[in-house]
Amino acid sequence: MTDTALPALAQALMQAALKAGAEAADAMAVAGTSLSIDIRQGKLEQAERAEGTDLGLRVLIGGRQACVSASDTSPATLAALAERAVAMAREAPEDPSAGLADPAQLAQSWDMAALELEDGGPDPAAGALEAAARALEAAALSAQGITQAEASAAFSRRAIAIAQSNGFSGSYGRTSHSRSVTAFCGSGTAMERDYAGEARIFAADLPGLEDIGQRAATRALERLGAVKPPTGTYAVLYDERVAASLIGHLLGAINGAAIARGASWARDLMDRPVLSDGLSLVEDPLRLRSSASRPFDAEGLPTQAKALVQDGRLASWVLDLATARRLGLRSTANAARGPSAPPSPGITNVELTQGTASREDLIAQMGTGLLVTSMIGSTISATTGDYSRGASGFWVQDGRISHPVNECTIAGNLRDMLRRIVPANDARPHLAMRVPSLLIDGMTLAGA
């Protein structure tokens, strides 16, 4: 679909809704293509290509709204979709927070090229992706002790267009090149596995295939001989690979939807400490070459960088128009949506203040405890912040990594945990969530 066809499709759907009797309408058109190749045991496991266009329509009649979606772009479908949405909206319950943005709030101009969200090169062919996946597998298998590897190479291109009856119309696209490999070693109940994966907007920014494959192999081999750690109270260092999950829990707690429902452990923490002193958490939707960047949110509001946490203190909720209205505040331009649902608050690119110490420095400082490199399952209370997660990684004894460990549980309370985090300096700059390794003392560990 051409650059102009998708916005025109969204406009046509919005106009069809107004013609069908909607007082206001918000239409979305999403077009995408993807290609992925999977290799397993030296053979082509799967080759999948997908192309399609999805349409989404939200109509409003007074304080009532309804959402419908379809994948057929014919004029007849647009008309039927609009009529169905209007009929549903007339029967929907009143919601005083529902509504489009005031025209004065809307984004007026933006420079999509400056964000560099699309690779201008040709889309990769299936043969090129297969060759990349085979090279990943070979790199992992070249390590002594690796018995099997599974590799994948993929590409996707996606475009989004929004048209609203308040006068907003905008579109943007993004590309993604990804490579991943999982390596296996050991046998029987002592089998271990680990992975390495990379994704970039531009293919030229991807690291070498040999590097990715060897990292997966090294990580898997390091896990051989894992045992349960002791039970007790110890320092826990979340490796950079998993540390973002902690900040993700905070972002969920300050999401306007949870705050408006009163269902968040952070509901009474505005302007109060939520992170260690000196640490800030900044969202920047306009970061260059980042997978979550966008010039405007799903309601047409202009995006900009802002501090969610400033010097340890909570500075902002994450709000769309509806949650802002419920709380008597202004939207923070964080609306996100898909074709089949109304907008809701969502996060783009975030960055936590990095420390000055390396991960190795923090290992030396922690004395005895657990270095977590992977996590499974979770029992987390959204209202109290009580936290419990399964984990595996490495036991640290007297400031040095001693041996691999698994089958253990880490427990604590997020309100207290986040106030004690000590960051390293190893956040990866290309990730949408830039979070370094994080050290927390006094965690409850259940193992052997």
C-alpha cells in the first residue's frame, strides 16, 4: 500500500462513520508485511510471510462510544463497519471521560524523517534471512559442548494512519530487523539452554551473526551444573537482561488506568520518593532510531520528552485523555491503541539514570548473594506491591561469581525494593527501555 493510500483509507472510514450518524469518529488503518525464517537442527523449520491491512473505528455519540475492526478495505465494508459501530454506540453505557481531543491540543507538524524509524534499503529476501539464520545456528554450534541450536531471522515493515473528526490526520511507519538463537547443552534433567537476540530498525545497525551465536552458546554453557541457592536474606543483582522488568512494574503502577481505578500500590505516591535519591526515569518518544518512537500519540497529541520520576520522586502519571479527565488532569500524550480497542495509556522510550559502577563492580560490592540472569513466572500484587518471582542465575560468594543456580524464588515489596536500587552503567543504548543492571540489598531468597 502506498504512502498516501493508507491515510486516505483512514479518512474514508472516518467520513463513513460521520455519514452513518456518529457525532465524532476516530479511524485507524494499519498495514504491515513480515517475513520470518526458523532453522532447527540444520533444517528449515518454518518460513512465514504475512501481509495485511487492519482497520479500526471508534465512534462517539454523546458520552457513548463503540469500537469495531475489520481487515477488508472495500467501500462496502467501510460503510457496513461504520453503520455497525454507530448502532453499537447508541446502546453503549455513558462514559463522561470518552471523547476526542480539542483541536487546540492536536499535533500540527512533525518531521518523520528526522526520527529515522524506517530502513530505506530494500526489504530482505527469504534467501538472505535463511542464510542469516543458518549462520546464527552454525556460530552457536561451533562452541564445544553445544548439542543443538535453534535460530531465527525476521523482518517487518509496518505503517499506521489515524484520521479523526476533530481535524487530525497523521501517519508514520517503522521497520524491524531481528536475529535470535537459542543454544542447548547437557542432557536429560541436566540439559540447559539460553539465548541471544538482537533487533534494530536498520539492518546496518545489527551486530555480527557470529557474535550473537557465540553469546547464546556461552550463556547456555555457563548454566551447566546449576543447583538451588540457600534460603535467606541476601543482596540480589538483576542483570541488565532482566532489570527492565523492575522498572516495568513501576510503569504499570503509575499507569493512569490503574490510578483512576484506585488499583495501584503507587496511587498515593505522587511527589513522593519511589526510586533511590538521585535517580530519574525519563520518557522520550522522539528518540532517534528507537523502536517505540512516535511523533504523536494515538489521540493525535504531540509527544515530547518528560520526567516520570525526578531525583527519586514521582513526577507524573502516564495518561491518555480519558484517564486524565477522570483524574481532573491533562493528558501526558501517552495514548496507545490497536484497531480493535479504544485508546489507553502506554509507554514509549524510557531511560533510567545510570550509575558510575560497572556490573562487575556491583558484584564485588554485593559480597554474597544472587546474580539474576533469567526469570520465570510471577506473583505480583498490583494493589500492595508484594513481589515474588522465580529466578535463576549465578551465586556470588565474597564478591565473586561462584556457580550457576536455579529453582529459586525472590520476594519483597516493590515500594521498598525500588527505593533501594543501585544502578550499574551497562544499559544498552538501542533498547526502547534503557535500564542498567540493578542491585538491591536485603531481598528474601527461597532456595534449598
